[in-house]
Amino acid sequence: MNSRKKINKNSKRYIQWFGIVVIVLALVRCVFLGESVSPEFQDCQDVVASDAVDSLEDSSFRADAKVQTPTDSPVPSVSKTIDWSKSHRIRGVASFDKAFPDSNHVQLLSAKQWGVSPVKDREDAERRKCELVYIGSSPYYIIKPLTSSIPYLVPHAALLLEDIGRNFMDSLQVKGLPLHYIVVTSVLRSEYDVKRLRRHNGNATEQSCHLYGTTFDVNYNLYAKVTDPTECPKPDYGEARYKQVLSEVLNDLRQQGRCYVKYERKQPCFHITVR
């Protein structure tokens, strides 16, 4: 009987201590629960904080962009640092003769390096199509009806002509000028064409760069409207802006080492050979 009472007494003590321990652990967990956050919850908090910061930064960026746009804001502070009316003004070159002095001798060396062997006549040129590229159609330039040359160039020169026409249109667009095509007036010439030209053209030479398919002439007085490409281009000597824009394009490409350019006076054209 005494042994049963002793066991019951010990059991009660054990249960009491067990209950105390459980309560203490529960209190400790409650106290430190706020300091132990699950990784998932912490990641969620980080995302929310990051989104809040990004939202503030985006708002700041939009506000700055609005201030920096001259058409959207009357604030004159931007115009004090950036002259929007002159950001795309026509610069041109100071002197056409000085900017484009490359003689036939200089261009001939490059023509022989990059070009094909001279063609004898048109039939010979037709047989050389594997070496030449047809340039009779392009969205960036037009070719005036040819009487002393045929519309073929070596690929290297054809790419240069394409870039000149594209850059010219891009420049007109940013300057707010109506889009026009440049007009190509001479391309690949046969030996027969050169002989015939020399009879009435003082600029024509027996050692012509046009023989090699590396050279073309762009008239600086003729420009065709993009709105009506079928209209025959006519000289407009009073409109010097297009000539100045074209000179900018050619001067940039020449400075990049992509071409030689000669400013011709007797025949109003830029005489261009690929490099």
C-alpha cells in the first residue's frame, strides 16, 4: 500500500515538472518568434522592399525624363544646356575642293586593288556577272538613264553606295528635310565607253577608275523626291542644303577610310572610289 502511494506521488511530480517545462518552452518560443522568420517569408519581404525601391526609382526616372523633354515641359532649364534647334543643323564642309581632293591617280591605285580587270565592252561585262553586283534597283538611290556605263559594281563598292544613300536619307530625316534619293550618273565603264567619252568629255581619261567596277559618280545638283520616284530629277541650283548634307555624309565616310572622293566641277558630281 505504501509503495503504491509512493509511485502515485512520484507520478504527480513528474507530470507537474513536465507541464512546467512545456509551459516554459512555450513562453520562450513566443518571446523569440518575432526574431525567427522563415526563409520564404523573409524572401517575400525582400521582394516587397525591392519593388518599393524600384517603384520610387521609376517614378524619379519618369519625372526626370519629363523635365528633359523640351516638348512636354515648359521648364527652360534644359534649353540652357542643350540647344535643341541646332542639335541637327546642317554643317556641310568649309570647302568642297579641300574636303574632297583625291585625284584620279590616288583613286586608281585603290580601283586596281579592289576591282576587276577592265572589261572590253558590254558583252564582256555581261559575262563577268560572277564578279559584279547589279545595282539598278535600290530603296536608297536611283540611277539616271546610263549612256556611257552599265549598272554594275564590285560587291565592296555596291555596299559603299548603299551606305551613302542610306546615310543621306537618315541625315535628311533628323534635320527635318524632305526625303530625297541621291542620283547616280555613272558606274562601270567598258574600254569602248572610255574611248567614246574621251572625244567630248575633258574629264574622261584612258586610265579611268570606272573600268574596274569600284567607282561611281553621284550628281550633287540632282535629287529625286521619295514621294514621287518616277518623276525625272531636275537640277535645283538654288537648293544648296541637299548638297551640304551629302557632303557631310561623304566626308564622314572618307574620314572613316571607306572611300576616296573627288569634287568635280566640269561634270557636277562627286567622283567616288571604294577603299
